[in-house]
Amino acid sequence: MSAPKIIIAIDGYSSCGKSTLAKELARRLEYNYVDSGAMYRAITLYFLRNQVDISDHSKVLDAIANINLSFVFNDQDQRSDIHLNDENVEPYIRDMIVSEKVSEVAAIREVRSFAVGQQKRMGRKKGIVMDGRDIGTAVFPDAELKIFMTADPEVRVMRRFKEMYAVNNHISIDEVRHNLELRDYIDSTREESPLHRAADALLLDNSGLTREKQFDLVLGWVKDREPATTPNS
Ligand code: DC
């Protein structure tokens, strides 16, 4: 009999390895994984494609009304891809053009309430690992396990550079560093649900941790928080 499922909320700065950890946990625990950043990226892609003027409140609301987001399991890659109005937009949402705009779009109140509403619905049945910037503070303030991830800034720059260089060998380390610094700044100083550690979130600095060590540590935290199995569960 497996333990009753919980909600695991993972927050932290860009490129701290949140999604790697979240995906591994979801796979091992047979939970759903939701990359909330992918939702803000898909919304940003829609705004860019449709040249939505983000300074115009009513244009933003009209645009949101035309956006439908869903996660669709991709058998080939064994992961969920984000679909924007039924189009798989995974191949486009991590481009620099989206990365440069996403923090600005994610700071808009109407965008956040649209995304957060959908995220809360996804957690109704528990058994979910969600990563982002406000998951433990705004989306699931009652999550059974909250983790706030951090890592040395240069470690993060090199991680993101390697990821981006694999798809675009014109990218420079300076460009990546600048983008990360700017996003950290906007994400943690915006008015709407800024990135900050929830009082009850466990701090995880993985600068010097191997993936396996980190995983074992967090799995221990999960086991501590899972409710005891009852005969009827
Ligand atoms: O995790 P990521 O780098 O893919 O996220 C992209 C952007 O989306 C990030 O700069 C901030 C924003 N974001 C957010 O504001 N709230 C979330 N829950 C997730 C992401």
C-alpha cells in the first residue's frame, strides 16, 4: 500500500536545478510534475507572436482570454510538453527572445492570476511536484513540503550556458549571465508575488552537491512528511 500523496513545492532562482530535481522526484514517487515557468514562457511566446502591448491592460486581458495552456505527455521523451492553443511549443519557449521578455510578462497581475488559478486546480488531487518562484508562497501555501533552492551564481551561469549552447552555439557566457541577473532581479523585486523563501521552506544549496546526494537528501524530507498510511488509504 503506497503512502497518501502530498504536494511538493519547489521555488528558487533561475537555473538552480529546480526542474531536474522536480522531474526526478515525480518519476520516483509517481507524481505529476508541473513546470510552472513553462506556463509563463508559453504566455510570453503568445504575446510576442501577437505583438501584444503589455502596457495596455485591456489588450493583455483580451490576449489571456485567447490562451489555452495544457500539458501533454510525450511518450517519446517521457515528459510532459506544454501546449499553447493545442500546439506543442516546447521547442520555442526556451529561446533567448522568450527568456528576455518572460520576467516582465510574469510580473503582470492578470497574467499571474490566470496562471496561478490553473496551477491551483492542478494540485487538487495532490501527488504533484511543481517548481517555480511562488509555489510555496502563493500557489500552494499549505504544501506539505516546500523547498527553496539556491546555488552559487557562477555555477548557475555555467549550467544555463551549457544548456543554451547545446541549441545555439552563438550564445556567450556574458549574455547568459546578464539574462540570469536581470531575471533574478525582476523576479525578486516585482510587486506581484515576488520570489522569496516561505518561512517554512527548507533551504537547499546545491552548489557542491552531486545530483544523487541532493536526491537522497530530498527523498528523506519527503518520507518525513508523507502522512502515515491508513488501512483505507
Ligand atoms: O523557471 P523558468 O526560468 O523557466 O521561469 C521563467 C520565468 O517565469 C522566470 O523568469 C520567472 C517566471 N516565473 C514566475 O514568475 N513564477 C513562477 N511560478 C515560475 C516562473
